[in-house]
Amino acid sequence: MSPRPRKVTDDEVLAAAYTVMQQRGPGELTLAHIAGQAGLTAGALVQRFGSKRDLLLMLSERFSGGTGEMFAELRRAHRSPLATLRAYAECMSGMAETPASLLRNLQYLQIDLTDPDFRKHLARSALATRGELEKLIREAIAARELVTTTKAKQLARTIEAVIGGSMLSWAFYQEGTAAKWIRRDLNAVLDPYLRK
């Protein structure tokens, strides 16, 4: 008698979906691709999640609720608030490892921006991210990494804009890596606020 197969959890299916999304844009992505990555059949995914859209919507909801934990992990891994802030920018640059990967991420962003169900999760994630950036900036001020006159709310907005804009401008020029390009722009924004 063969052992009963291990049940694949929803978290494992969502992790598989995320992995496949890094390789395929929304027009190419199928439940069969996700099922293959998760070790299931496409039919099993339909029974469990309903449709590709429903599965991706669940992934979007999970992702939007995980912002605080992502920043907590970054804080645990880095020695200071400013190092954590820079590590966040490095994480974001992962969306643009190549021009093709940036294009895929922009295709998924288009869905997030135009579909109201996805849009609410995008908005939740964006607000949580800005809040975490503000917290990091306040922590950097308290740690004497940034000058006391730094306006945390405004700088958080500027950092958001710089990271997103820098990613796109890297795609135009494609000089070096996106990570290095974004790092240089972020450092230019932070420089006036650094305690010398």
C-alpha cells in the first residue's frame, strides 16, 4: 500500500503561484502552470479556488496583509533603521532584475490598478508600506542617523516616488543593475538628511 499523499496547503499553492508569476505574465499564466509548480492538478486548483482570478485575488489579499511582517523581517536582518530602509529598496529592485521581469510586474500592476477587487489590496499594501517607511524614518531620527528636522511623512512619500520612478528610468537606460540604479537615487535623496 502506498502512503497517502501529503496535502498541499493553501500557503504552498500561493507560494507556487508567486513563483510562476515571476516567470510568466498574466496572459501566459494558467492554472496548469501553478498546479505543476505546486504538485497538484489544475482540476484540484479549480475545486479549491474556483478560477485563476480567484486564486490570484487570494494571493493579492495575503500579500497586502503581509507588509508589517516583511518589514519586521527586514528589521531583524539589519543593524539599523537606515540599513533596513536601504534593504527595502533592494527588495523592490528585485521586481526589475531584467527588463522582461519588470514588464511582467507592470502587467500584473495593470490588473491591480484596473480591477477594483485587486485595487483594494494594492491600496492596503501601499498605505501599510508608507506607514512602515515613516516608522523607519522616525526610528532613524531617534537613532541619530537622520537629522532631527527630517519630516518623516514627506520623506516617506518621496522615497516611494523615487523607488518607483527609479525602477522605470532604469528600464529606459539599462545601465548596470536596477538595484545599483535605485540605490544611487535613494542615496541622493537621503544625503541631505544624513547626520554628518
